[in-house]
Amino acid sequence: MTSRSLGSTELKRLHREWRRRTPGRLALILDDVQGPFNIGSLLRTAAAWRVEPVWITARSPRPGDAKTQKTALGSDRFVEVRAVERGVDAVAEARAAGFRVVAVELATGARPLHEVDPVGDVCLVLGHEDRGVGADVLAACDAVAFLPQLGRIGSLNVATAGAVALYEVRRRSWTGTGAESTGAEGDDLLG
């Protein structure tokens, strides 16, 4: 079989088909993420996975920052960004908008993200590059999940972790492989 890159019209058709097959809304809270390149990368990823809205806390660089733009490559124009003073305010807004809020953090009580059942609307929370999600924000979330890792590195860059986590939530909604269908034990993180 010979493959070739898709043309513009074919690419639009492909994306339209996947939008039709994708149930539920997906949102993102960036709790004190400080690196402008990380913010730009996360905004580009958010645009790719139809993540709306993205809440950014007061100390995080904004989409208009030159370094953020260098990584976002203009994709931020496809994402609704909401600036809030504190991460807990973003959690409250997300919950008021009908989202179940799940922090992605290496923390006590966290469950593997692959066990999260993507039923309904989900908002993921990512935190500061060194300190992670703030304790007050963790306490305000509905659940805490982590990305299982096998190597000798203990954590991922926040932009990389965000890309993996956002994809995993979308993938599970496409395949219908929630916690109950994988035989995962314990409470459903989102149910």
C-alpha cells in the first residue's frame, strides 16, 4: 500500500468526521504553569483536541506573550482562554459550567488516568512545572489522577503530560473503554 500526505480538503473531511465521533466536552485548567513555551505548547495541543475553555491563572504567561506565541504558532486563536486570579476560582467556574474536574498530579490518593471513565464533560488540571497543582486546587477537584510511568524519570514536562492526558481522555471516549469495561477496581473517578 502506498501512502501519501492528505491534501487540505481531505484533512478537513478527516477532522470533521472525528469531531462527529467525539462525545462530551473537554476543558483544561493551567494552575500556575510558568513557562511560556509550556503554555504555548498546551494551547496548541488544546486546539488540536478541541479543548474549550482553557483557564489560565494570574501568574501564568498569557497567549499574547512572544515566547508563548513562538510555540503556539497562532493556534491559540482557536481556543477560548479565560484568565482567573486563582486556580480554585477556575475549578469553581469549571464545575459551574458542568465539568467534572480531575487534577493530573503525582499525589497521594491519585489513581491511574487510564481508569478514568470519560463519561460526561471533563476538565483536567495541570500545575506548576516544579510544585505541581496547588494543595488548595487539589482539594477542590473531584478526583486526582496520574500518568503511570515505567522508566527512571519520575515525571514528565507539563506540556508533554498535558498532551498525553488530553489524548487519553479523548481516546477513551472514542473507544468506550472506561474503567468499568477494563475491569478496573475501585471507585469511578468521574461517576
